[in-house]
Amino acid sequence: MARPALAKLLSKLSGTAGGARVPSHVQKAASEVLEICEYRLVLTLDSMGFFRDVEGISPAEASLKFADRSLFFSIMDILSQLGYVSVRRGFGFMDGRIRQVHDLPPSPMATTPEAIEFDSVFTEIVSSLPDALREGKRSLHVASAENKALLAKLYDSEVFKTLLTLEVKSLGISDVPPHGVIVSLGPGVGAELPIVLLESDARVISVLSSEDDARIAELTLSGLGLMSDQVKFVVGQPERLHRIIEEAKTGPVDAVVVVHALHWSNAPEACLRNASKVSRRVLVSQPVLSEATWPLSIASYLLGSNILPKPDQIDFWVNSAGLSGRTLMSNPIYLAQLVR
Amino acid sequence: MSAPGAREITCPICGQRHRPPLSRGWNFVPCSQDHGIVVFVDSGGNVREVHGASLSKASSGLVLEEGKLHLVPKWINVDRIRAVIEGKASPTEADRAGISLLLNLGILKRRT
């Protein structure tokens, strides 16, 4: 079953990123990645008896069979979007009856090295799904240093690295002058940093939530030859960004870049509000739960994040934080250049 | 996150002294062609563990976790790391960063 949503997203982003080229092999890999992830997800759910457990009962009843209901409803959302289940004959979604309407898809044939590489990472992450659903235990949570390798590898995959690159390019950080300062918030281990550093000559302050994360980010930049006085690491929670930056005595900040970071925060609104206190200019790039981004949502969640938000949730956080401005895209990536 | 101040580390294998830039977590410090030092710095910036690591094919002090090789970041050349830990190549600055990163990610371990 062809799944072109992610490849289409890359094309769309290439427009907002000023026509940045997406290599054809990455485009092809993007389609294959979605097919592989779909197969792995449905296979895992099938093997754990998920479809049998939910067949013929309402989503409300079915949710009681699982310890992690947030994950259950997210999976139901994804399965409905992909056409594997439907909920029928009820007054509303919660009262209807779940029906499996599609069997396990045929095993996909990945032909690109990028998709084959991604398959092994996604397969490993999704192997923790049954325990997460049934027991509420996320055994691959990145609180454990060794699991951080999985998060780093997720963003090291060519498809997601390209996605991140196009997003950062679209935000327009190259406008920040070389003597300026950018504060960068990203997904855990600083996956956005090499891209931010290549896009801008400004000083970059990377805020990471643990020493381990900062260490991984620092070593990655060293290995890539990008570690220099241009970048400084600060450890702290993004919800306290204003205080952290004050304590770091960095001086005025020209822009705060928030890339794939909001779903890693338990208080995304506070994160944005704090960002707006640090700088008048806040640049946000946040994937939302969609046909193109669901593998990222599931994988990140199993590694410890929240489920990807919906665009209206982000609108609410942005408005509550007193930010407004230009929204370049709202779905499947919320991409906005905001000001206080 | 570099730990404040450089500390003198004495190689447990040859006694040579080094003042390497150490960061929190696991650090790999090359000492000579046939061995290096593995240093663990805790979150308070204190050196907690110092181990010698032989770099030779016969008795390498560091071992790659073969089941985790798919998690090695693309910028790290696994063959090159293997050559370094087996003493077939001298570590460069990028190798030092790569080895330290793999130690921190649990993909490279000290042979105990």
C-alpha cells in the first residue's frame, strides 16, 4: 500500500525552505519508511492480540483493557487513519463498536539503504509497545543513558534528518546576525544543533535537560568538527528557560528556536511563555500527529515524550504564551515565526 | 559539558601523566599506540573511575556490542573505531569523540 504522505511533506517543506533540494533517494525512502512502520506497528499489535481484544466493543470499554490509555487512543487514531479499524453504529466515537476492517499488510520490500536502516531502529523501539500498552511501562525510556542511542539514531536516519533540516531552514535563522545569539531547544539529544550551526553564524546556546544529553550533543559536534566557541551548552528544563538563560548571563537573545521540543515537555505552554521572555522572536517547528508523522509520534512516545499534539493545541499554547505571527504551515508540521 | 578545570590523570598501564579535557560521563583518552585510558567523571565533575584499556587485537580492553551496531551514528566509522581499539590505527580527535560517545551510549564497553 503506497504511503506517500511523508514524501509529500518533504516536497512541501522544500518549498518553505527556499527550494532546498530533497534527494530522490530520500524521497523514495520516505515512502518506504511509512510502509515499513505501518507493517511493524500492525504486526506488533496483531501479535499481542490487540485486534482480538478490542473487536466488537466500544473504544471506552476497550481502553479499560490497557494501562496506558493515552497511548491506546493514539493508536486507535492512527489505525483509523490508516484504515485498519473503524468505529461504527454508536452515538459517538466512544460509544460505537470497534471493527477491524483490514488485515495485516503484506511485508513491505524496502529497497533504499535509508529505509532498511530505519526499519531496524523502529522495530527495536516498537518492540516495547506491548509492555507500554498493557503495563504502562516504557522500557526504552531515555531516562536511561543507553536508550538515548535510540533517540539519537531516530534523528540520524536520513529521512528524519532531512525533515529536520528543511524545518530549520524554513524558520529563517540565517537572518540572525553573526554577533547575535540563538537559544536552541530540540528533541532531547541536540539533534537540531548541527543544522542550526550550519544555518547560522550566530552564537548558539543549546538548552538540554540533562548532563547526559549535553554530553552526547557535545561529543557529536566534536566528531562532526562543529564544536567551537560558537556553541555553549546549558542544562535545565525548558519550562524554566527564562531563569536558565538569566543565570547563564548570555546577554540579549535574538531568537529562540524550538524544534521538535514541545512534545518532550510536560508544560509546553510554559516552555513557549518562557521562550517569549527570553527573546521577542520565537521560531517554532513542531510536528503534529498526522498520516505523515505518526511513526515519529509512536517512537518518541515509547522513548519518553508525549504524543504529538494537534495543531489547535499548539495554537492554544502559542496564544496563551502571548505570541503571534506568521504561520508558514500548521499541518503536518506546525511551522511558525512568532513574536511577542 | 566540559567539567571545570583540567585534572591530571595517571595512566594505570604505563604511569604516564595526562591533563586531558574531561567532560562528565565516559571519556576516552589516548595514551600510546597500544593503549588508552577510560575515565568516568560524575555529575559533580569528580573523576570517579580510571581504567587502562589495551588497544590490541589479541587483548583489546574495549569491545563493541555487536547487537547494538545498528545504533552507531552515521558520522562514526565503525571499521575505523574497530581498527583503533585493536591497535591498528592511531586515534584522531574525531575517533576520541566517537569512542567517548559510544562508551556513553553503551555501544562500546570496557572488557572486564
